[in-house]
Amino acid sequence: MGLFAQNLVFTFDDAEWQTSSCGNGLPNYDEPLPLNFFATLNKLCTIGIQPIITVSKTNDAHSGQAAVLRTQVFGTANADSTAGAFSTLVPGLINSGKFNSSNLTDPLTQGQPYTQRPACLSGWYKYLPINADSAAISLQLTQNHQLVGSASLAVLSPVPTWTFFSLDINYLNNNNPDTIDLVFASSAGGQVGDGYKGSRLFIDEVTIGTCVNAISSRNVAFAQVFPNPTKDKMTIDWDKSKSPIQVSMFSIEGKKVKEMTLFSPETFYLNDLSAGLYFYEIINVQNERMVGNLSLEK
């Protein structure tokens, strides 16, 4: 983290992480602790809760290292990756606040002191959801617990490659804030009001301050991808006036497994890929972007 002019910058590189111990012979974990600005639920293990690490650093980054937020289940998950009857869904969560061990029903105290009026929240992210899950990025500026300004991004579909976001902060009045509440969450319920174990949100190079560029995260459904699920092949059909298209496929781990340029609708075989869930990204000549997932059954 750095303070440049009036910008807050979080790179999530090695220097912005601290290795901590759960104690009692349990594994160590990493915490993003730039100037003690962020808090996560990783610390639950220090007060005797079964260790569930939902936030960690990764080399799968836009630059250097990044943060990966992973949704977990405390207890036993159902077959569809939701929490079971006697289980609790634990989203990957990074929050500008403090961990409060005395309140286990709400262990994160939200908010850090902050008095600026930044124009934008920006950074890089990618998202690998399970089923219909969604992710959330939000910022609120308050004064005496009253909202001054806010910005938010709901990620409702897979984003398998690093993507830039820039969110204008909408101000409701001319007041200067006294508190900032910044939240990143790997599960926000999708369209079904629940989250799924295994959904992952990657965050890197976050800036609060001046605007760089406003980029739409809109998913444009300009092509048809079928059948889905499939056993061995995939067909892509689209209006040829938007040709050529660039097609990329990614494994659930985020590894690129196939890339091709197509000039007309085409069917191709997937015999070289193992069974599982894959994400695809399709970009046409007009720079419209379509993403989705494909279930390969063998």
C-alpha cells in the first residue's frame, strides 16, 4: 500500500502480506496487512475455530502478486457446493476494518479513518465462480455513519482473464467523510440468494483516488455456444459481420487451455480436454466481450 498525492494504492505484492500463526499446531496463514488497513476472516483460527483460509496471496497476478479470495464452507457442503443444513458458507472477504474476536457473529468491524473525496475506485480483477455465484466490490464513504459517497461493482458472470475496472464514486452531498469502508467478496449470492464453495475472486493493483479510465464490465451475448453440457464438441455461431472473433478457454484453475481465431461459425472437438467445468471468453472485431462457462462430460 502507498499514499501517492491523494491516491491510496494497494499492490498486494509480497511486502503487503504478513505470515501469521493459528497456534495449537495449526498451519500458518497469510494476511494482507498494508498499514493494518485490511481485515479478513482468516484469523478465526486463532480463537479455536477450525482453520478455513479464505484469503491468500497468489503469483497468478496482473503484476507481481495478487490476492485470491476463495469461498469455503464451515462443515459439510452439499453436492451442488452450497452449505449443508448444519454448515455455514464463509465467503472470501477483504474488508477495510479490524478483526474483532469478541463478536463471533460479526467478527469484522468495518471502516477505517479517511477524510478525502476520491473520484474513482479502480483496479484489476478476475472471477472464477461456481454455478450461479457472483462477486462484489464496493466502497462507501461516511461521516458520522451517514453516507457521503459510494461505488460498487457486481460481478454476475465469469471473468477468466485479468480485467480492469474503474468505478466513479457517486457523492450525495459536499461533506468530507471520516470513514472508508472497502469490501471485496468472492460470493454475493448470484441470482439465487446464496453462494457456492470454490468461487474465487482475484484482486490486484487497487487504487482509490483519481480516475484512470472507465471500463464497462457488460457481458454482450453476441454469439451462441452449444451444446452445454457437451461430451466432445463445441459450436460457436454468430453474426459474421462481427468477424473475426478471438476465443479463449480456461480451466477452473484459471489456466488457458485453448485459444483460436475464428472467421465463421464453426464446430470443433474438445477431445484433448479432460471432463470438468471450463470458462470461455469470446471477443469480436468490435471489441465486444462475451464470457460464460461450459461443462464437459466424458
